[in-house]
Amino acid sequence: MRTTIDIDEQLLNYVKRKAAENNSSLKNIMEDALRDFFSKHTVHRNDIKLETFSGKGLKPGVDLDNNQSLYDIMDGL
């Protein structure tokens, strides 16, 4: 995917030089740096609360492995 970002000129020159020294590309260096960053920094997500209900289980005739029959039940057929 192609994108445009603004990078400090000194940093960009340093990265280009390191890429050349390692026989790599600017793209590979940037991807590796991002992977390294995200492997060390966890992304915090909000927990999702799922509502649950008690009962006697599935209604008679409900087959969770059959999508079409579930659609029919939801459509009142």
C-alpha cells in the first residue's frame, strides 16, 4: 500500500544510509521498525461486555450448524 508521511530530513537520510549499508530498502527498514515498535507496545482495547441469558437451552428445532434454518426461524418461517 502506498502512503505519504512527513519524516525529519536527518532521520530519513540516516534510514536511507542504513538501508544501503544493510543491502535493504527504505520500505523494509520502515516496516521492520513499525513491527518492532508494535511488538513492544501493546494496544489497549476496551473490553466488550456480552449479555448472557439463562434458560433451558435451545428451542426445539434450532440447529446452530444450519444457517438457512436459523434464518428461517429469525424470519418467522
